[in-house]
Amino acid sequence: MPAPARDDRVRARAGARGLLAAIVVAGGACLAGAAGAGAGRAALLATADDEVVARTTLPHAVGEVRIVRRGAAAVVQTRLRTILLGDATAEIREKELANWPVGTPGAEPATRFARALAVVGERLEDRPRPADPGADRRHSLLIEFVAAPDGELVAIGEYAIGGRDPARLVRLEPVTLLELDRDYVRRNMRLIVAGSFSASPVQVERLLAPFPWLGAAPVPAPRPSAAD
């Protein structure tokens, strides 16, 4: 996908900074850090006993998408690890807003998610790069849509791989937490699975079969992005 022009990026970043405050104060919809979420929400973020149900690699090796069982919760987890983080997050935001056009149900939470993703991505990109030319210059960004029988949560932040186990994920603070509309979160989980796994609606339901309490829902085909 072609990178947006620099002036477009500057305008997008400025708008994202200004709108993050609105996300924070709007009914407590965004919480900075897992500690602010309470015991119930903290349990939705605990990764120690994660069980991977399915996984797929994203194009151009920028990361992967996983379907994870976390206790009673279902998690659709996007792991980005790339030097081109700005391009990767821009494509996610583009697809998100295309799937949820303005004026349709779900457009408002989709816009809030896209804005929060822009802010977190910018924060990571703006960090000084390692001086060592041989150092790993990739950024690591984690996006989780989490749904449990008693609640939903969207988490955006940085991650690291713990110890010698490449499957063990360590969530790094700060974490941006979004409490968004239940129907939006659950339907968007299906849309992410459909797009990432190139799955038909029937295949999506098979992939999410370990979580019967999610219920079945028709999934329209994701709209193609400029990169498709």
C-alpha cells in the first residue's frame, strides 16, 4: 500500500492527538493502563495461560493474527512487528473505516478504535531508533479484541516476547483500553478473522467454534483496501 503523503500524516497525527482527550473523557471509554480496569478487566488481559486456537501470518511478514482462548474469553489478537509500523497501522485503519462507513451502526466505535490506534502507533514510531546499525529496529504493537460472556474489551499497546519461549507474550505498559459497543466488538472479531484468514462466513464460524457463547452471525466480505 502506498504511504500517505507527509502532510496527510501530519494532519492525521494532529487530529489523533486532539481526539485522544475526547476518547479518554467520554464516559471512561479509554483507560490508560491495565491497573485502571479493575480485577475483571485485568483478567481479560492476563496472557500467562493463553491457548492459541488458530494463527495466520500477515502479508509481507509484518506480523500475525491469532485466535486465542484466554480463560473464558475469546481473543482475536493482532501482533505487528515491523519497521514500517506507520504503513501497517494506516492500512488497518483504512480497512476498519471501510468496513464501518459513517452513518452505519458501529461506525462510532470503529472511529474511536482507529483514532486510538493512530495515537499508540505514533508514540511507538516517535521513539529514538537504536544507534547500533545491527540492532533490531522493528516496532512491536499488539491489538486485542477480547470478548467474554460478561464483557468486552479492546487493548492496544506494545509487547515483547518473554524468555526463551517465542509463544509467550509480555504486555508492556502503558496499555490503551477501549470499552466499546458489544455488538461492534464481536462482529469486528469476525471481520478480522474473515480478512486475515481469507475465510468464508462458514469458515469463520468453524474457527470460532471453541467459543459457542459468541453466537453465530453473518459476516459480510471485508471491503478491499488500496493494497488489494
